[in-house]
Amino acid sequence: MRIALCLFGYPKGSTIYAGGAYEQKFKHLFEQVMVHNPDVFIHSWDTSLEEELVNLFEPKLFVFEALMMKFQN
């Protein structure tokens, strides 16, 4: 049986850049899911994290698009 992991959305969760923090942020995911060698797919609206997330997850397919609108509080 194969497992697919689909990551999507705007992964920052903060307006503060935290380069390299995703390895710690996704620690549980790596300990519980990545050990099963899933096929990873990513769709994100944050082009600034493309290199970091692609290097970290080595996805089969990925799309990183610029966010077209900003939300107001």
C-alpha cells in the first residue's frame, strides 16, 4: 500500500521569516509519516519557501504560486 502526503496552502503561519524552522515545525510529521516513504505533493501560495520545502520533502510534484490577494484583518 502506498501513502500520499498532500501539503497545501500558505505554510508560514506567521509574517516573521524563520528560515530552516520547517524541519522542527514538521518534526512530528517526519517521525510518524515520512518514515513510511510517502509520495509527497505540494501546492502552496508562498513562493519564498519553495526551495526549502522542496529540499525538505522531496515531492513527486509541486506547484508554488504567488498569492494574488492579501487579506485584511
